[in-house]
Amino acid sequence: MKRLWPLLLLLAGLAAAWWLGATRYISWEALAENRAWLAAQVAAQPLASAGTYMALYAVAVALSLPVGVWLTLAGGFLFGAWGGAALTVLGATFGASMLFLAARYALAETLAQKAGPRLELLRRGLESGGFWYLLSLRLLPVVPFWLANLAPALVGMRFGPYFLATLLGIIPGTVVFCGIGASLGEVFASGGQPDLRVIFSPPVLLPLVGLAGLSLLGAWWRGRKASHG
């Protein structure tokens, strides 16, 4: 039970968040309705607002709440493209680290033995070239963000490479979404909604695919050197 308490704390927080309807307060509708008040708070207390946003993002990621897109857009809207991206990257990395450490401390040995095929596939990649493989998953999220947070802990990846791969890997996508968020004033004025399909447009998607490919190449090269050694 001593080993389980960090994970139990996160599960209790997740249950409380769903019971209180937290996802209703972090949505496009909530942002559109409260945008003037939020902007006023940021203008009046910029440092406190930045800290609150970063802490909220960290908690949302640690609890695996499906609100990352709207929080990222809100960060761009309230703090600008680059300021919002910096706060989002830090908050998301800290939140992912909390989940990683809680899972590794509590359940790594037990769940790794009972892993399903999806986790087993991730295990092979993370064991052969952990940093580069996780970096490619962060750059081009082909698996859910919460799974990419948990899987490295369950296969025994070291915290340092995990933290660095997460920090670096989420920067490009975060900058794109915060850039969209920074232009939400025009969207609000027109009464529309942001077009999130821009992430799949060739000018955005192809560089992400290229970066992810280079990361996988690094993982392959490291595995090749290890096998020859």
C-alpha cells in the first residue's frame, strides 16, 4: 500500500475531476464564454495567471484528462503564441513526469508482466532506443498521450531520458496549437470555431513526420551499435 499511494492519489483526483464535471469547464464553450474575464485576470496578474495555468495543465496531464487541446488553445489566446507554448510545454512535461513517477513507483513490475500487445510493442521500441523512440512518439503522436506517459514507466525507462524526450518532443505540436490559440480573437469575433485540421496540412504535418523519422533513425542506429557491440 505504501507503494500504491501516489497512484491512488492520482486516481482519486481523476474521480473527483469527473464527478465535479471538470471537463465542462475546460472546453471551447467555456473559453468562449469566459474569455473576457480570463484576459482581464492575465492583464491584472500576469505572473500569478501564468503559474496557475501551468499548474492546471500539469494536473490535467497527470490525471489524463482529455482537455489538452482546449488548454493549449487557451494558453495561446491568453499568453500569446510563444509565451503560451513555453508555459504549456513546462506544464505538460511536469504533469507527464508526475504520472510517470507514480506509475513506476507503484505498478511497474506488476503491470509490465501483464502488458497487452500495444504495450509490448512500445516496450520493444523503448528498450532498444528509449530516448529517440519516445521522442518520435511525442513529435508525431500515433499513440494516446496518456499511454506514451505510462508505457515508459512500465517498461523501466530511466527518468532523465523520459523527461528530456517529453520536453523536446512536444514543442513543435504545442507551438502550432498555441499559434492557433493566439488568433482566437478573430474566431471569437466571427462566432466560429478554430480549424484544428491545420495540424494535418502538409506544411505542418510533413515537418513533424520528418522529425519523427529522424528520431526513429536515431533509435535504429543506437540499437544497431548495441547489437554489434
